[in-house]
Amino acid sequence: MTVDFTEYLTKLQAQSIEALKQAQEANVASLTSLRDVAAGLPTFQTPVESLPSAQQVIEMSFGFANQVLELRKAYALQLAEMVASAQKATAETTARAAKAATSHT
């Protein structure tokens, strides 16, 4: 049985995206409930002006996440190159060994 890797990966990605969407929707719902509960709690004295806006926090967080993602991508590409190099070396060694074995018979 052959497996179409591209088709398999595409299905896996679609399922992952759908699961992520569902998780995010559940998270938003729970945060909405938490906000409603927090609205009834006594307030504390923190100057609002000293806090970053929600947009600033999101931009900073995603900027950091993008840096981490780029770092992970570079790492994954390095690993892929190492694997490709090892595969090539193994194939060359195997070919030489097979040639040597057939030349001695």
C-alpha cells in the first residue's frame, strides 16, 4: 500500500488548523467568562497609563513568537540538511560496497 505523503500532510494540516480554531474559540469563551467574573471583583490601584495597551502586548508577543519561529525554522532546515547529507553519504558508501562486493565474485 502506497501513501501519498503530500495528500496525507495536507489532511493532517487541515485537521490541525481546525483543532487550533476550536481550541482558540474555547479559549475566548473561557476568557470571556473570566472577564465577567473579574468585573465583579474589587479593583486594585495600578495606574492604567503605565500598562501597555492590549494591541501593544499582542504586537510584542507575536514579534517574539515570530523570532522563535524563525529560529526553529533555521534549526529544522539545518537538521534537514544534515539528514540529506547523511543519506547521500550512506548511499555512496552502499554503492561502493556493492560495487566492491560484485567485483570480487
